[in-house]
Amino acid sequence: MKKIILFITIVFNMCALNTVKAQFVTQKDGQLFIGKKPYYFIGTNFWYGAILGSEGQGGNRERLHKELDFMKANGINNLRILVGADGVAGQAVKVMPTLQQSPGVYNDTIFDGLDYLLAEMSKRDMYAVLYLNNSWEWSGGYGQYLEWAGKGSVPEKGVHDWPVFLGHVAKYAGCNECHTMFLEHVKHVMSRTNRYTNKKYTDDPAIMSWQVGNEPRAFSEEAKPLMAAWVKETTAMMRQLDANHLVSIGSEGLWGCEMDMDLFEQMHADPNVDYLTMHIWPKNWSWIDVNDIPGSVDVGVEKTNEYMQQHMAIARKLKKPIIMEEFGFPRDNHKYTLDDPTTARDRYYANVFMQIVNASKSKDVLAGCNFWAWGGFGRPAHEFWHPWDDYVGDPSQEEQGLNSVFDTDTTIKIIKTYSEQLK
């Protein structure tokens, strides 16, 4: 009799476990929540996740499983992911394979990879931030939509031809044809059903947030109101299509708003926007000396803290959480090989992570971070990416290994140490 009762109890418990539903990430009064529990996290940028999850060129599901397991074991449970690149693959500065090959025409292999990635993340209780556009050339984005609209092409060298690039992509904010094509893309992606889980994307708790794009910028003073209007239109559509998920912009903050903090606040005050974002690039913004990275890291930390506090003050004012969803830091000697130490990077990362830990204790608005970017078990084969090298965290227009965090880096121990304090 006891054996029968024990068997029934085990079966009942198993059924109960199977009926427990995964929970969406929500926000309220300046905090993120999973259920009733505040959600503070250390995450990473894993832009190539959908490519790695595919079965076509660039796909490697064995590596994907290994990466997800390793991230989870070291406290990373939030991944910021590119839905897919735009346009014809082949330009040296653009990642490949691409998803949207021409307006409304898709490479199903990459969609299949995204489905698979989300299914695997769900198994591991990991959350995705999915961004659908990019102001930079490395995934098509602004420049590709302008080309489709007949407004010319991005310079072959991309941002390396900065004045030409700047003048070209500044046209996007006022390109109504571009916006129409992009909104159709948003509808197409958000209305998808995952073929591995049979869940509509809008019903999938593995997605934490829909994001307009990676670092949407106006690129000119005159284009600021046009850019803000486009962002507002997009977030309104996202909210209309999906009442379950958070909506975000993907802004860098001050640097992404033509140094206009009022514009940053205006865009994030929109009721359709659930949380604020900020990105910080100490090297790109000349906050550190690339000839003495360990010697200048403390200056970088000081300026980073000032930038964070400036944006967190607006988050508190709006009573919304804020996420530091991009920050990168080079290796000690600015080399791209794994034998170059990451002492300065570890110091820089630890400063950011400690602020999240402190915020979790005081219930403050700094909800988490996604460092740039995950290299994991990938290894750079060339200074710049060649088909079909391993994908690491650095997109194809950047030196491979520049900002990537690899599985053997001492940074992993820093990540795990602080992640354990957020449990």
C-alpha cells in the first residue's frame, strides 16, 4: 500500500511540475520581476545566436548547446540577440548569413535557427532580448533599408569611411519608405510561431523584450524629431501586437541621442516603453588610453559611473528600470589573442557588476547588464572575420577578439562571483 501511495505521489508531483508555466518578465515601479520575485541579472550580447542555432552555413548546434550550458553554469541567463541581418550577404563589413534578403523575403534557415535558440533557452530558464534593426552597417539595418528605398548604398568600408557613412545613414530618420518596410518586418517577426515549441512568439516567456534596434540614432541634429517619431510609432505597434512582453528601444543614452538628454528622457517616457537602456564604450569615447589600458582603467571606471548615474536619475524620475545592455573593454595590451591578459577588463566589469548587486539590495532601478560580447568557445581565425570562421562577440567590421569574452578568460570568474550574489 505504501508503495502504491508513493508511486501516486511521484506521478502527481511530476504532473504538477509539467503544468507549471514559465513566467514572463514584467516591470513595476522601477524594477523587473519574474512572478513576484525581483529580477536582477548579469547577461551578455549573443548577437549571432540565431545563426549558430541554424542548420545552414554558420550553424553549429553542438556549440550552441555547449555555450548555453556554460553561460548558465556561470550565472548568465539573459541574452541580447539580433533577430537577423538584412540584405544580400557578401559585403565585407556585414555579418552573414542574413535573414531578410529583400523586403519581406526571408531566409528560413535563420528563422529556424532563432526558433531553435529560443527553444533551447527556454529549457534553461534563460531570457532573450530580441532587436529587429540596427543603425550600424554590420547587420544591414538603416543602410540596407535606404538601399531598398532607392536612397543609395552604405560606403563599402562602412563606419571606417565615417563622414560618408554619417551623411548617408542620417537619411533614415526621414525615409518613410524605409519605415514602412521595417514595420512590415516587425509584424512578420512578431507574428511568428516557433516550430519547435509550437508557441507563438507573443506567447513565449523565453522572450523578455522586443527591442526596436541596436543603438538607434538620428545621426544629425535636424533628424532628432523624425527619429523620435519613428521610435514612437514602432513601439506603439509592438505594444499593439504583443501585450505579454516588455518593449524597449535599444538606445545608448546620451551618446545615442546626439548628446541630448531631454531627447533620451522624452523617448523613454513613452508609456509603450517599459524600461530604459544605456550603452558605454570607454575606448570608443576616448575615456581610456589604448597605450596604457591598465593604467587608465580607473579613469574609465570613474567616467562610466558618472554616465550610469546620469541615466539612472532619469530612470528613477520615470519610475522605470534601466539596463546597461552594452559595454565593452579591450584586453590589457589591446591585442586580439587569448594570451593577452584581461586584468583591466576584469576591474572594469567588476565595477559594473557590483553596482547591479547593490541595486538589487536597495531595490534600485539598475536591473541588469549585458556585456559586449560573448566569444565563449569560439576562437578568432583572422584579424577580421572570414567565411566560415567561428563567430565570436565581435561583428565582422571589427577585429576578432577585440571585445569578446572567451571561456578561458579570467573574466568568467568575475561574472560568476557577482552573479551568485544576485540569486
